[in-house]
Amino acid sequence: MIREKTLGLVSWAGVLVLIAAFLGPVWKNFSHSVVGPFGGIDAILQTGLLEWSARQWSQIPQWLNLPIFYPVEGSLGFMDSLLGQAWLIAPFRWLFSPTVSAQYNLAYLGSLLLAAAGMAALWIASGGSRWASGVAALALIAAPYTHSQIGHLNQLPPPFVLFSLAALTAALRRQNAGLSTWLFWWLLAAGLVMQAAWGWYGFAYAVIGVVVLLIAWLAHRIRRQTVTPGLFVNIGKVTILPLIVAVAAVWMLAQQRLQLAERSRRFTRDTLEVRLGCADIQHFFTRGVYRSSPRDWVGQGKVGSERYFQCDRQVLHPGWLALGLFAVGWWRRGYLPFQSRRFGRSMLILGTVGLVFSFGDSLGLPGTDFRLSLPMEWLREIAPPFKAYRAAWRFSWLMVVALAWWSAVGAEQLVLKYRQGPRRWAAPMLPVILMIFVSLPAAIPSVEIGWDGHPAFIANTGGAVLTLPAPAHEYDEDRTEARWLIRSLVTGLPVTGGTSGWVPPEIKFFRIRLLECEAGREDPENLFHEMRSQGMARVEIAIRQGDDRRIEFWRAALTRNGAVRDDLWPVQGYEMYVFTSNP
């Protein structure tokens, strides 16, 4: 028993070590910088987005109108709102008034801790031993997939998927035992609603997971000939109300996206873009750019953009040690209790489904032009929300969950197999310690936010801000474009700039017009006149390295059209202009 407890403590210590390592670059500057890999664009955007949702979520009409991409309304619908993460940090806001950077870092830390707890809950709910829950949590946090998502607060391992599956598993096990299940159906409903508030990719994982586990459970009951009309009546009695409440709540949370999809038929991803975000066989060999390697261990690893430049973001690598523990667990599956063995098969099915979904709408056959249609293609036709998912490879996270569960099985079986002899400590402990060591991240950068969250200083001037210069395409967006949301929160004024998961057609057209002005094919005077008539009283230029020619063009154009520099509140890296007369 001492050995099991020790192994459990070491596993949980490893979870905490890895989470601390992911936040390593910001511990010394927790209140002013955030974890910012892959250029920090998503981290900057989501720092501002988290502050906005934490401020405004209870004022629905205002909250939906995220102050970027002016004058387009409902911009919050273009991305995950981080509502769940805003609820998570609400107590810290009330008690300590943290900076926007500290808020992001707390949400980041809380998300990873909740994911570890969720994996442990799923393992225990399926009948696993409490000490091995740490191994399951460690395998999830240590997975290459987790490393690949550390730049996205909304894409960290989604915890309420795991809590939902844990609640469902407990409900079905208790149903088999003839025990009361109503509490766990309500917990499942709450988990699904919380995941919808947390992130929509995760909500899709949760729905798929619930459907797979339910079908597997029902298939088992049919096989054992224990399905009766009374069974469905009993389940229906305790599930109908939680189901109605969950559907209503999720529908309310999805309204902004549903209305956007109705308003803009282009709110989707075309086939080419989906395929660019799909998995491929080669991605089984990609480990994630911030996962440490022997070169990092000797101080020769790449840093900065060299680390991720021209590297695949798609990661299907299972992690060798997790795969090894899975192999042990599968090899000794005959030693598992019947219910655990059955649940293990369900987890394998779930992992396989996630893997298939990660390959997107179709799979090309090498050496031919033929593509084999996959379930995602069918879902994109019958379920419009699936048209908004461009990074299909992320569905492989369900495979990660399945591997984490089987890793815990493997650890349990190593303990049982080596009860005596010289290997009774080394056999189970060595893979856990090695998993911690080889999963340590390396070269994760941080990014300074440069704003502590103090109230706006020119909000009383009204109007909106025309932001210059603009990128030619959404794939040209960088930190500067991501910071426009922060600038809007600082000034209290909406801006035309910004970045998101989807850029509306109006903004794409507007950016083209700006480029036409720079190319001499449109007169800036006409553009300024139109913008001022739409309520844009100010113009702000971002001083971005390499944009000298464009910046000089706009400075001259503003001067010719009656704008003067406003130096009352100078901000490094930005120049504010105001027009001296009405259009």
C-alpha cells in the first residue's frame, strides 16, 4: 500500500511540476506578462478577450459587441468568448483586483489544474484506484497534444469534457447497480453547459464522447439481453429535465454564433482551409515545438520564431511512455474487473473516433487523386456548426484521453505484476518519472501586455478609432493586430482593427480599400470622409517595425486631410490623431 501511495504522490507531483513549467516564463513577472508561444498573437488577443468577458458578460447586448472590427456588430461570435474562464477568475477579481496579465495567468493555471482533476475524476468514476488517478492526470498533462496548445487559453485540455464523461460514467455504473442516478445526470448537464461556456471545440468533444459512451453502454446491454422498455422509462424519468435545461442553456450560449451564421452565409470554412487544418499520417511523428529534446537539455535548442517557423502545428504523437503504459495495460487487460475491461473498450472506441475526426472531411490515398470520405464530411453537410471547425486535427484530443486512461491501467498492472522482487519499485515508478522528465517544455516565451487594467482615459470623447495600417489578409495578422483589442479597452473606444478566428467580409473589404489607398488606386480623402461620417473621430497608427513606408504614407494623408497629432496621452508604439473639423 505504501508503494501505491508513493507512486500516486509522485504522479501528482509530476502534474504540478509540468504545469509550473508551462507557466515558467511568467512566474517572475506574473502581473505584467503572459505565456506567449507561437508569436504570442492568441495570448494577447485572449488576454483582452478575458478582461472583456469578465467585465461585460452580465450585460448581454454590450458583451456580444466586442469593440473590434467596427462597425460590424456581434464580433464576440467570431471566437470563443472565454465566458467559463471569466467565471473561473471572478473570485480573484472581486478579492484582489488582479492585472489583466495576472487574470490570464490565473485562468491558464486553473484550466490546467481542472483538466488534471477532470481526468482523475473520469478514471475514478470508471472504477480505477485513487492512487492511479495521478498517472492518468499526468499522462494527459504530459501529452504532446497539450504542449501543442499552450498558446491558446481556449484550447488547453478542456476540463468540463472530462467532468461530463465522469458524470455519465458514474450514472451508467449506478444504473447497472440499480442505484439512484439523478444527481449524476444533473452533473452531466452542468458539465455540458460549462464546457459550452468554456469553448466550442471542447463542447464538440463532449457531445461526441457522451454519444460514444452511451452507444457502447447500450450495445453491451443489448448483447447481454438486459434491455427492456422499463429501462428506457426509468432513464427517461431522471434525464428528461436535465436534458431540457442543458439544451436550453447551450442554445442560449450559442445564440451569438447561430445569429452570425444566419446573418453571414460565409461564416464557415471552405474545404481547402479545413484540409490545411487536418491531421496526416506524418503528424504521428511531430511532438510539438515546445516539448524539450536532447538539444534543449544541453542548452543548444532553438528559441524565438526559429522554434516554430515552418513546423507543423498538428500533433498526433501519442508520447512514447504513455504508449508503452497503454501496451502494458492492453496486454494485461484480462486481469481487469469485468466493468473496467468493458469501459476500456469504450475508451478505445472513443479514441478511435477522435482520431478519425482529426483527419477531417477526407483522406487522400498516396499516389492517387482519390480521396476517401470521412464522417466529418457528412457532419459538415447535416450539422452546420461543424463547418466552423477548421482545425479538425484537434479532435485527436479524444485519443489523448483514451491513452491517458489506459496509461493508468498500465501503471496499475505493473504494480500488480511486480509485487515482490527487486523490480517492485522500479517497474512502475521508472515510466512515471521518465514521463515527467521527457515531457518538460523548453523555450516557451512570454509576452508583455503593457497594461494593468486601469480605467480608460479618453472614453468620454466618444466615437470610434480608425486603426492603421492594416494587414492584407487574416494570415498576415500579428501581435499589433491582436493588441487592438487591448488598445480599445484602454481608450474605451471601439476600433476597426483586431484579430479573431474568423474575419467578417466587411472587414476584409475594408482592409483591401486601405491597401488600395497605399497603392495609389483610391484617394484617402474619400475613405476618411466615409469613415468620419460613420462616427470615427480618431485615427491611431501602430508604429510597427518594417512598416516605415506605410506609416509615412498615412501620416502624410492624415495631415493633408485636416487631422492633427493628439499628444495628450502619448503611448509608446502608437500615434493618435484627431480630425479638427466635421466631414
